[in-house]
Amino acid sequence: MKILKFTGIFLLFLFLALTVFGLYLNRGLPYEIKPASFQCLDLKDGHFVPFDTLPENIYGIGLAYAGHINETASAFDPGVDPPVFKKAVNSKVGNGSKVKIPTHAELVNAVEQLESGIGEQINQVKNPLPSLLDYEVELGFVLLEDIAIKNLENEAYAPPIGFFIANDLSARSLAVLGEGRPNRYEYWGVSKSFAGFTPISEQVWIPNKFKANAIPCIMLETLVNNDIRQQQMTSDLIYTPLQMLQAIHRKYPNTPLEKGDLVLTGTPGGVAMSAPRWLMRLADIIGMDRFEKLESVTEEDDLAKFLKAGDKVLTSGLRMKF
């Protein structure tokens, strides 16, 4: 009788402990994720011009929509700059371009730029290394003039920018390899810098008048083989163009912000790469390293959402398409 009573108490204690642990793993973020305050611009209040810019720099902003933060189990702190990284300028291509999926050797060579010797470790874990090719529809903007750094200190400053639509393609396997690294976001940049990984619209939309915290409030959308994957209003962005430029300057203080530079403002939720927050927290608790995470991701039964040879991707923003 005492044994049965002890067993019942133990099972009750175990149930309560697992319940508390589950609640801990599924706890919310410490800060509420809110969109920035924008002035919404109508496309009739501007004009389109051909996109003939040859940029010196392409900057990417990460984790700029609540949906994408949550689907990737990412952290958020309104007092901390969003992830900022550079993309290779030769990743830029135009409307209708075909994109080559990187080979194992090309993936390894790319990440070796950041971490010499990592190729041998990759070959021991996963050979061939899949690209895990992912799509990201984004509102982008181009600097129409050089920007003086002193202007960034003025919160009422309206940067002279034109807007376009981009698909910020990513080889997610390389991003996973950046987990736990001090330069994690540089791995993001490398994963997005293969030739053809920045298809952009043929035209740039320029407002007739530049206004502070103003963007075209349009619906972003991604279709993969006519299947809707992403759909979000740009007014749900967490950061304004000025805040993004401030973050870029803080990340790269010795690089001037020059006419022709491109900024990709982040993607909404709905990308192929996702993970429940409880699972990522559990992985951190048990000390799963980046190679174990990579092995876990690439051994999932269903990787069907990642792009494959022959897939057709259409990203759009109302009338701005490529």
C-alpha cells in the first residue's frame, strides 16, 4: 500500500515537473513585437523608373517582421539593433533570371571564407551538404543620394530613397553553421551571396516627396509553383528605413552610405526554414552544437518546402513584380 502511495506521489510530481518545464519552454518573448509607426505612401504619389543601379553595397536586415521572428524561434529586444549583414553585389540579378543551386563544393568554399578548416568538419557530418534553398520576399530600397552620417542623428530626417521588390534567396545550411558563432550574421550574409541570390524588380518606385518614416504600404507575396507561401503588408515592418540605416552605420561605421547602395528590409513569415521555439530552447539546454543542429535539420522527413531544381518563384508587392 505504501509503495502504491509513493508511486502515485512520484507520478504526480513528475507530471507537475514536466508541465512546468513545458510551460517554461513555451514561454513568450520578454518584449512585445510591434510594427513601427509609418506614413503610408500610395503608389499614385510617385513614379517608376528603370532599375539600372550598379551598387557598391547590398545590405540585408534580418528579423524585421513578427511572423518571421516567431517561426525561426528568434530573440527580440527593441533596444537592440536588428541583424545586419552584407550580400555580395554579384548576387544581384534581374527579372526572370534562372538561379543555380550551389553544389556541396561551392557551399563549403563559401563558408571557408569565414572559417578556415570548417570544410573537413562538414564532410564528416554531412557530405553532400544540401543547400536548403529558401525564398524571402522583401521590400528593398535604394539610396538616391549619398547620406551624411550627421543626418542619421535627426529622427525627422527623410532619406532620399526609392523602393523595389527583391527575393533574398538563402542557402540555409550555411546559416545553421553560424549558430553559436560570434559573427553569426556574417554566415547569413555568405548564405545569401551566391550568384543570382538577389533577384530584383525591373523598376524602382520613387515618391514625389520624401517624408520621414514613409514607405509604400503594399502587400508582399511569394508564390512557389503558384502556391502562396508568404503574404504580409509592409506596414507590419518593425523598423523604419531611417532605423535600418542607423543600424547599418553602427555595424559598418567605416563604410559610407552612398548613392546606389541597396537595403533589403527583411522578410515576413512563411519561409521554408522554421522551428518551434520550445524545440530550439530545448536544443540549447541540452547543449546541441551547430553540427548536430545541421544534422537534425537535414534529416527531417519533410523538406518539401525548400526550393528544388525546376521550381518557379514569383515575389510581388502589389504592382511591383519580378
